[in-house]
Amino acid sequence: MAKKSFFKSSVKPVTPAAPVTSVPAVDTTVKTTASRFSPIPKAEPRREVTREAIAIRAFEIYISGRGSDEVGNWLQAERELKGR
């Protein structure tokens, strides 16, 4: 006796799909986010501000007309130059 086929005779074999002609683009960029292994950036040393530089800046504030009194101009110039 002949063995019966497991598959029905109406099932057709699978034909291969059409070949893919274009390949989708792949993002290969490297992310530059800081990781936990990144070195800690060193803080820039504070530059020393001389009395002469403060006096010059205080005078510039005075002649600009935006200043207040002598002490206020001095403190503003000091803040600007020291970056506070």
C-alpha cells in the first residue's frame, strides 16, 4: 500500500520572493553623550583680577552712564571681572 502524503495536493510550493534591490540606511553615528566613565572636566583656575583692572572697568561703567555711585561701580566691575 502506498503512503499518503501528509500535505494536501492543492498546496503549492513556496516561490522565492523578488530580490531586494535597495537596502535601508543604517544609522552609524556615534553618540557623544557622557558616560559614567568620562573624565571629569577640570575647573579653570580663577584668574587673579588686579585692583588696576577693577578701577579701569569701574571708570568705564561710570562714563557709560549705567553705573551708580563709586562703590556701586567698583562692586559691579569686580563682579564682572571675577565672573560672579
